Amino acid sequence: MKLLIILTLLACPVAQDDMTDIWNLPPLEIESGRFSTDWDTLSRYYNVPEWWREAKFGAWSHWDPQSAAEYGDWYARGMYIPRNEQYRYHLEHYGRPSEYGYKDLCNDWVIDRWDPDELMQLYIRMGARYFLAMGNHHDNFDCWDSKYQPWNSVNVGPKKDIVGIWKETADKYGMPFGIGFHATPARTWGQFMTVRYTTDSDALLTKENGIGKWWEGLDPKDLYGPEHHDGRNSLETPFADQFMWRVDDAIRKYRPDMIYFDDHAGDSQIDLGINMGFGKLTPQILANFYNIADKRTTGNRQVVATFKGVGGRYNSFQNNPKLLPLVDRSLVKSTEFYTEDRIMAFPFQTEVSLQEWHFKAGVPYRSASEIILKLMQNVSRNGSLLLNITQRGRGDIDPEARQICEEIGLWLKTNAEAVYGSRPFDVWGDEHLFFTRNNGCIYVTMIDWNGNKTIIEPLKSGAPSVGKISDVAILGSDAKVTFLQTEEGLAVSADTDLAEKFKVLKVVHDKRWFNDDDPGVSTIGWTRECNRDKGDFNNDLYITDHPGDVWQASFTGRKVTLIAPTGIGWGSMRIQIDGKDYGTISLKADEDKPQQSVFTRRIGKGSHVIRIICQSGTAAIDALKIK
């Protein structure tokens, strides 16, 4: 009898520990560390890492078993809804869902044309500086060797650890690596599972029904969920606990630099009748991820977590708007297709796809110009762009998609300095041009400019962030640019035949200050204000009214001057350079004035660290002048 039991266990296709009941897991114990599960602490200690702010452009593999049908996004839901076009497609190509369900599509998912090494090289040539793999989608299938979901790509279908292979490939090329999680409680428990419990479905099959079939040993309930028809309170279900354990499992196995969630950070939005968002779970996810990353003994790259619905048109904090400033500083907000309409104080991300999110035959691709336009719309407003290069079911991409990637890469290779590592200017631009700045220079991305005389008003003489302009050049061109800076603006013209929709002007001027948000800055507790229109350098400030909060910057030079506003309502702050204390300075004055020199010190030539500590009242930092 004992021998029979052992042989039966060896024959079981499921890698999951049979003692793990994924529908009866306790709440996840959050990793201990400096980040606790409250928004105030998260916002005080988290800084968006430099690698992310330098990257600006990411590649995304939004690819899983739903891709196998090659009939669009949300296939695992639509195939179970009568009168849905995906249901009709499924009947025609696979048969009735009750006879050939989503579990069978997962098992028949063939990825023989997937070449992760070749694709990663393409993404790098395209100009991507980070990569995101699909961990799971709303279908509830995990694309890794999942401890808490037996329906995964190692047990079923490809029999490969897709996330693990992507991770190895990204590491090979030095590409920051992320994992996307879409099987969220609201989406999966609330929207995908509830449509499957019909007479024309396989969702009510039991583990016993699989005896003698290819899925023997697997329980359909683990993929489709236990029967339920009301998905509104998804955060109070066993699935919410299971989701937390699955995310934790992937974080610990693959050590991602980034995790992405296709759901809201708050809980006030409703979609398809379902209460969306993570709500109370969001700070738990963040604290767990940040603390785990803090304790890594190899590789010290800081991490990023992105969520949706943080302010803007899809704001999910309508029930508690006072949390928004804290949430904004605790993570990177991400939005599908929509770009923020103004410069944002903290970095954000916009997601777009070359075609459908999951491949659909016959759907046209977005052009390289459309993607570049979207990229510059984002970068000019303090954002990044994440692009899904839509893969076909078997893992390859179409030649047209490949060509678009190459075209994007050629443009970025020429105009890299206007994008990577850049920061926004005073204003983002308009429908004809975009501004960025980098290493003291201002970059103007001109749309459909033919070289005719154009006046760029924000670069006028006397503008708050612009000095005397000494040179203007077109990146990638030897054409001479004629320019004249006046009180009306910068007039430019050029005799150029550069056949580019987007031409970038590099503007050199003599007010090359180090802004309060430039590379090398980190903070504890400070927050940013931008679009102030009060004469500040770069139209922004770092401020705090909490004594002990620290603003810190690394720089190279022999003399430093601190620029800050002064006036009736300002407080005081303490200055330290390379560990030496230089006392307290006051920002109080009889009238409000921007861009005041409040501290100057000659120091030895070389690399230095300046720390500015709030002492009393409201402290503010605008810029550093470095010689």
C-alpha cells in the first residue's frame, strides 16, 4: 500500500506541495524593516530610484495563454460569455467551452517560436532601459514556477518557467527587470471568475473529473475559483490572501527591480459593477516589497512599484483624498494610454501597446511616430513610457512590429540626451513642441518643423530658468541654426533637410544650475511642488514643515551656493557638507522673493555631499549653483 501511494504521487503532474491549501492561507506576514504598512512612513522613506528616472522607456511582454487564441485581450473572460465575439470565435475554432475550456487552451499553449535572447536584444536596440514580464493576467494562470498556483507554465502547457527565463535574460544584458501582476482580487475574483459558472462551461468540474485525463491531479477550482456570483467584496475573500502569497513568492524567487499591478491603489472606483482596487492591501504590498529589497545581500538596485488610480481621471482615493499626497510619494503611479496633462511633482508611467494587449490578427500597429510622440509627451511631464511589443501566441513578433522597434531605436540613438536622465523644464510644451533639460542644457523636441523661423516664447531673455543662450544645434544634423534671444522669446531658423518628424534642438545657456530634483538628490520627508508660477528656478521647489527632514544631494565642484525663496512665511534649516556642520540659516524676510542666495561656501575641489535639514517652520530648496 505504501509503495502504491508513493508511485501515485510521483505520477502527479502538480509541482505544488499537496499540503498547501491555497484556499485556506493565512494573511501574509509582512517582511520587517524600515517601511511599515502606513502611508506616512512609506512616503517619508521611499525615493524613486535613479535607474528608473534615467530609464524613461521600458519594454513589456504582455504575453500568456490568452495569446494562443490570437483573438485579443480578455479572451479568458469573453470566451465564456454568450453573444460575445470571443465566445463565437471559440465555438468556431475550439468547440464549446464546456468541452474545451480555458484550462485546455492553457495546456495547448505552444511557445516554440519564443526566443527571449533575441527579443531582449531587440528591446535594447529599440532604446528600452527596463523590461517587464507578465507574471499573471486576469485569467489566473501564473507564468512562473508558482508555489501557490498549480495552474502555472511549469506544470501546464509550455512546461517552462517563463518569468525565470525572462529574468535570466534581462540579467544577462544588464536590463532592470520587473514582473506584472494582473490577477488581482477585483479583476480576477470579481470580473473573470464570476462569468464562468454557466451550463456551457468547464468551471464547475472537480478534481475527480480529471481522473484519466491530461489534467489528472489538478483541480479546475484552483484556476477558475470556487463558485461565486458576487465579486464585489473581493478583498474579504480567501483569494485576496492567496494573491498576496503569490506576489510574495515571485518577489522572493526572482528578485525583481520593479513590480507592476493592473489595478488601483485605492478603493473608490467601480468597473463592471465591481469595487476596484487594493485599498488596505496596497501599503502591505509596498512595505513587504521594499523591506525585502532592503535586505538583498547581492545587487543593490533600488526598487519600483507601480499602481493605478492615484489621482487624475481614475482617482481611486475619492473616499480619502487626504491620503493622495502621501501615496504619490510612496510609489510610481501608472495609467493605461492616458498621459498626465501637466508636469507632475513625482515620476509617473503611461502604458501603451503596439497592437492589442493580447495579439489579435488584423488589428493595425501603432507607428514609430505615434510611440515617439507618446514618449515625449510623458518625458516632458516627468513620466516614463512602458510599451508592450505584442507577441503572437507562439512567442514571436511580426516583422512589422520588429521594424517599428528598430525605427524607434534609431531616433532614440540620435536624440538620447534629450530623453534619458532628463528632467522637465519650467513648462512641458504644447502641441508643437516638448521641453526637457539635462546636464544644464535645454532640449526642445519640435514636431514637423521644417526649419522656418519659429519663436519659442519660454526661452526668452529674463525667463526664470533661462540664462544667456550661446548656442543652438539640431541633434543628429550639421545644419546651422540661426537664433536670436529677445524678451519675446528665442527665434530659431535653420536650413535643414533632416527628414525627421521630431527634430530636437539642444540649447546651451549660462544658467546651468543644479535643480532641487536633479540626479543625485534623495530625501527623507520632503515633498515637491511644481507648476508654482512664482519665479522659482525650474518652476518647482522641495519643501517641508517637519523638523528633522533631510534633503541630500551629491555634486562635484569647489564652491556651492544654495538658492531658495525668502519671505514672511518661511522657516529655517541647517546645512552640512561632507559631515561638517555649517549652522542654521533663516529664510525669513520682509517680502517674498524667489531664487535668493541664502548660503555660499568654498570647499575643496572634488565630489561632495550636502545635507539640508529642516529646523523650524517651512523649509524650502530651489537649486544649487556649483562651480
